[in-house]
Amino acid sequence: MSEQGRVLVVDAEPMVQELVRRRLGEAGFGTVAAASGQEALAAAEGGGVDVILLSAALPDGDGLDVLARLRAMPSLEGVSIALMATQRDAESLRRGLAQGADDYLRKPIDRVELTARVQALLRLRRHLAELRRKSERLEELNAALERLATRDALTGVANRGSLEARLAEEVDRWWRYRQPLSVVLLDVDHFKRVNDTHGHGAGDAVLRGVAETLAGAVRKVDFVARYGGEEFVVVAPSTDAAGARILAERVRAAVAGSPVEAAGLDGAPVTVTVTVSLGVVTLPGVPEAAAMRPADLLARADKALYRAKQGGRNRAEVAE
């Protein structure tokens, strides 16, 4: 590709092609030619062109139809297109501009105007490409900001703020539709011992490992969040008391059976196995159920979790 850019010239007249290509070549543009709509589509399909000069009249159809097909090609996104037409084809120019052409040139084509318009079209293409890059970068930054706002930085699961919002939604849905709702609050047993024995780096690795195991042990509809410290919460919509007990036991067994590889205080690799204690609470899907605030639900789960700790850890207790 030349330094200026590459131009596809589409015209049925060999003399017009030759004239336009020669003048653009003198101005430093690379060119490729097509004599029909089909040739134009084939030449443009592989990309590699920056500007297309398209005749409004072609031997195999209306240039505006070719314009529409060119605009639909993903490989030509951002490519500038100008129509070429005689004075008699003014209506075609008007329709072409309305249908997506960026500019036009009247035949016979003036040499100075040709170069100036193609340079302007090339600047437009580069400007659109830069805007697209900035837009993609902005989307990436917005996604990163959303992750920072809603995800726990250490474990990658939802953070407490997201938990509070989601739990409020689920409690409201429970109140309106009377589908059972369960919440499981779990705490890593003897977590302080992990930090004291192997260091905080190992402790962080354990929390990441527990979060990963937890996310893999629940359903897609369940919501996993870090509640704080070494505590996690699972919100399980449409899950009754029996299902919540099964869920809690599955989570407990999964964590106990998933040792975590970490670096110890001396940097040597260590394998850390932890267990969790769990408190389970369920709102039944019955009309008689009383109104319940999310904070009340978590408080009941916390009391059940305390009983699990008192009962020997590595077990689940159900709230009364």
C-alpha cells in the first residue's frame, strides 16, 4: 500500500479509469480498478482499500445497489465511498448521499478537485478509525470500572455492595411471586491459623481458591459474593429448604475436597486444605410468610452459621 492510501476506482469506461488512476497515482495514491459492480464487490471483499470511487451507472446494475452492498460488507467498515456521476445523474447523487455515500464527484472529473476530495475522504476514514479505537478503549475502561464497582478485587466474585443490591431484588421478587428463596452464609474455618502459619499471601490464595470452588459448586442462577473477610454468601432463588440443605452440603464438600496450592512464608510451595461452616436460611413460598428485610435474612443466616461453628465446624446449620 502506498503512503497516501489505496483507492478502488469503479467505472465501466476504460478511459475514465485510466484518467482517474493516473491522476491519483501522481498524487501518491495506490489504485485498483473495477469495470462492473461484481468486479467492485470482488475487489473490495478482501479489504485493503481506504477510499472507493463508485460510478452511479454500471453495466450490470445501478451503482446505488452496489453502494448498498458495499456498505453491508464488514471488511469495509469505515471505508469512505464517493459516487461519480454526470450532470444528468444528479438524482442518483442525491439518492446516493442519502443512502450512505460520503461524497460525490461530477464527470468530467476535475484533476484538482479529484485529488482534494480523495484526500478529504482519506482523512475522514482515518478520523473514523481513530474514533472507533477511542470508543473501543472507552468501552474497555467502562467495563473495567464496572468490574471495580461490582466485583471483589481479590476473589473476583461479586462484592458486598452487589450482594446487597441483588439480595434486595430477590427479596422483593419473593414477596411478589412467593417463590422460595434461600441464602447460604459461609465462613472459612480457622482462617487466622492459615495466615499465621503460612502468611497472608497464602491466606489470599485460599480465599481465591474458596471463591473459585464456590462458583463452580452452585447453579448458574445462583449469586455468589464475598461478604467480608473470609465470609461468602450464596443467594439461591427458587430454592426451598430441602434444596438449600443439598446446596450447602455440596458447597461444604467441594471446599473440603479442594486443597489450595500457595507460597508459604519462606516462598516454598505449600498445600493448604480448609473447611467452611455454613448457615442456611430459607423464605418459603407461602402466602402466610411475613415480610422480610435483606438484613434480617442475613442476620438469621449468621445465627445459624454461629451454631455451625459451635457445633464443631465443617458443617451446615439451618436457621429456625
